[in-house]
Amino acid sequence: MAMTRTAVLALILFAGIAAQGSAQPASEQSRPVAGGITVQGWTGTIDAREEQAGRSLADAKLSGTAAKLEVTTGPAVTYWNPANRASGTYTVKATFTEANYMGLNDHPHPYGIVIAGNDMGMAGQSYLYCAAYGNGNFIVRGFGPEPFHMGAQRPEANAAVQKAAAKGSSVTQEIAMSVKADRVECAINGTTVGSYPKAEVVTAGKLKSTDGVYGVRFAHNTSATVTGLTMTKD
């Protein structure tokens, strides 16, 4: 029985959509690296979704020294030293150098400062981080009962964030997070890129407190060094 013109067009459209769908690349998976943690006093945790995929903390590498942390991931991971704690009003900052931009991935991945860590590594952990990408973007996100974001849901562009010249080149970002009397702020390369009322950060579903441990956060399949990780009281 001959098909109607409408039916033929519908089949063509369906075939086109199916072809587009099959052409979409699979989401990038974390690729384990050997090494684990070799910096004395430091520990870490990988994201829950990485654990669900069968990854472990041993699948990412933290080496070097406390003065120059060398990170290569693996799964997305947060690292900290339990002795590094901050309370009241303070600023935590460090310099991140991605010597081989996108060397382990085909699109930019972020890294940055973690503050306000409580119950770290446990089911009820909470912390906030500000991270930069080598393409001029940044994000401010956190973990409470569930992951949350501050500001835009997706990465935001800001002229203060350095852009790598090309894949494989070096890019450096100085990232700082500050807790003030009534606000929490992120600055990148000396410019405040995000500022949020503390009441919107410490609330149900987000942080328990802005007091807590501080450290660093790296997305999956990323490599960079961290120098000058310091906390100063404001």
C-alpha cells in the first residue's frame, strides 16, 4: 500500500532526528590516574556521582608539598587538610596554574577555592567553592544536602578571569574567597566576581556555617598546581 506524502515526510523527519541523536558525543567520563594522596596531612573526597560510577579517591592524584600542591584528576575531587580551618571574617586565597590547558579534556574544566567545610567526607558534608575556567568563566557552587549554586546556574564570563591563548598553553588564576560580616565574596585576579548575602549562603539546603575547613576543588580530568594557599583574618 503506497504511503501518503505526509507519512513519507514524517519518516524522513524521524530519521533525521534519530541521526542527530546518534551523532551526539557521549558525556565525558572521568579517567582514573594513579597516585592517590601523598601530601602529608591532606585528605579528600570525590563527588557522589563519581562513587556511583565506581571511582575512588585513589583514582586522582595529589602530590607535591603544602606549599605547591600538584593535582591531577581523575574523578572530580575536593582536597583539604583538617588543620586548615577558618572562622569569623576571613579570606582564603591561592594561585592556580594550568600549565597545559585542556591537556586532559576537550573542553575547559574548573578548579578553585573551597571554604566553610563541615562534616567533610560524610553524607551530611557542606562546603562552598569558587572556581575558574581557562576560557574566562567562573562558577560559585556548593554542597549541602544536595549540590547548589550561587548566582547563575551555569558558568559566567568575567573579564577578570584569564583566558588561555590556546589548548596546551599555560593559564594562571589567583582565586580568593572572603567571608565578611554580612556577605560572602569570590575574587579572581583581584576583582570581585561574585558577592552574596550571607543569609542566602547559610540557610536550609546550603551551608551549615561559614566557619569550617578550607581547601581546593578540581573538576574531573584536570591538572594544575596550587601555590600560596593561605588564610588571613579580615
